[in-house]
Amino acid sequence: MYSFNLAVLISGSGSNLQAIIDAVENGIIKTAKVALVVSSREGVFGLERAKKHSIPATVINNKSTAKLLGELKKHKIDGIVLAGYLSILPPNVVKAFENKIINVHPALLPMFGGKGFYGLKVHEAVLASGVKYSGATVHMVDCGVDTGAVLIRGVVCVLDDDTAESLQKRVLEVEHKIIVHAVRALSGGYIADYINKPPVLRSTSDKEGIHNYADGLKKLSEALVSADSEGI
Ligand code: GRF
């Protein structure tokens, strides 16, 4: 039976919210249910999704900390998912739910994360950098921006003809998968396993390519660490 009440915080379309709702309804998530949806914006499609599934939903701007804490208490919330939530959670909310808040970020953290990396900007930065792989990360939320412990990543190939929009679309599909795994781990009581050894989902069959890429990164970081700081 459901034991874990989730609040899902959104700012837009709520496709990650939908992935969680579907996984609960299909029995893929057995230990949690969505008990509350909070949007930072009026009129977004995510609110319609909540309504369709008879889930209590409300709009709260991120400055109304007391209102947010009040709603979380009223709905007996055990954990929070930030799913496309474009506001920064106030520190006292983060502290009240320490180690119980997760966020989905559309890149492979710790790269392409932090202040200013949101929405299409993330994918534009990924393309401009020339990296061959991108993906999504679910991480624990602390008081920083995208700095909490990584829980799970999903990898996609960056294609030669990718635009920020096409990459965003493929990354979003991966987000929908990893967020479900992370919710299961959080509500099922095995999140510590994810923190100790974050799993990686791979939507690409290019195992050798990923291996070579990771090997190249390792060599680069070794070279950087041992570089002569007087050299330039
Ligand atoms: C997703 O890429 C999420 O990672 C980002 O906002 C996007 C919107 O997601 N933070 P959703 O459809 O509202 O769940």
C-alpha cells in the first residue's frame, strides 16, 4: 500500500509529473502516491494534469514560504519532487525536508548545471561545447543550485544534426524514466544505495563509444591534475 506522500513541484508542462502519476497508476511505483501538486506559475498545463487525476493542486510563488510549508503539512507530505520547477526552494523548506527532496536536471551533472542552466539554455550549452553525450540527472536537493548528491543519470548521444530542441526532446524521454526510478528509491527506503553508487541508464546502444568517451575524459582530467601551472 501507499505509505509515502509526494508533493510534486512544477512550473510548466508537467510531463515529469505525468510520468510519476502514470507509474503510480500502473503499479510501477508501489510505495508512493502524488498527494499534492504545487505550481510556481498560474495556468500551466501541469495543473490540468493534476486536475485530470483528482490530485490536489495549488499555485504558490516561491516567496510564500509559510504557505508552502502549510500545504506540505496539511497534505502530510513525506517527500518532494522538483519536476521542471523553475524557482529556488527557500532554505527552511530544504531543511524541513532534508534528504527528502529530489530534482531532475536535463544534463549530466556536474557538467552543465548551476545558476543559469535551465530549459533550452542547458542544451544550447551542451551543443556549443561539442560533447558527444548528454542526458539527465536526478539529484538530492540541498541549499545550492544543482549541487546535491547525484542519485541516477540517463545518457543519450548528441547527434551531429541536433538542435537544442531535438536534444531537449530526447533528454526529456530519459528524464521520465530516471525520475520514476528515483521516486521508487526515495519512497522505498533505498535512496542511500543510489547515493553510494548512482545507477546509469543508457538509451543508446553505443556502449563502446561511451567507453571511449569516458576514457578520454579520464585521461584529460589526469593531464589537468598533473599539468605544470607555470607552463602558460
Ligand atoms: C525538464 O527538462 C526538466 O528537467 C526541466 O524542465 C523541463 C520541463 O519538464 N527542469 P516538465 O515537462 O514540466 O516535467
